[in-house]
Amino acid sequence: MRDGGPAFPCGEHGSHWRGLTVRQWYAGMAIPAVIKAAIGQEFVKRQPQAMARVCFEMADAMIAEGDKG
């Protein structure tokens, strides 16, 4: 599974990094849209893992699309 590399590399030529991968960053950015789409649906309260899975599926799709060039 590609993670897209570091989201915020630092140092010369991005040689050092700590923290989020691009995959994690994209998943985090998807959270508001997923929550907004799910407002009023009962599964939101009982299945946060399902919402997280959707966010990471969106992140994976973004990375895959970006790899196409």
C-alpha cells in the first residue's frame, strides 16, 4: 500500500520528516465531508471505524489517481 510519502517533509530535498504521511493527511481532510454526508444517519454513532475506513478509501483513491500522472 502506497502512503504517498511524507505530507510535510523538511530538510534539504525533503530528506527528513516526522508526522503524517500523505495518505493520513488526505484521510484527515476527508473527515468533514464524510461526517457531513452522514449527518442524521445512526451508524455515525455506532460505527466510527466505518467512517474512518471511508476516509482512508478516499485517500487511497487520491493517491492512485495521482500516480497515473
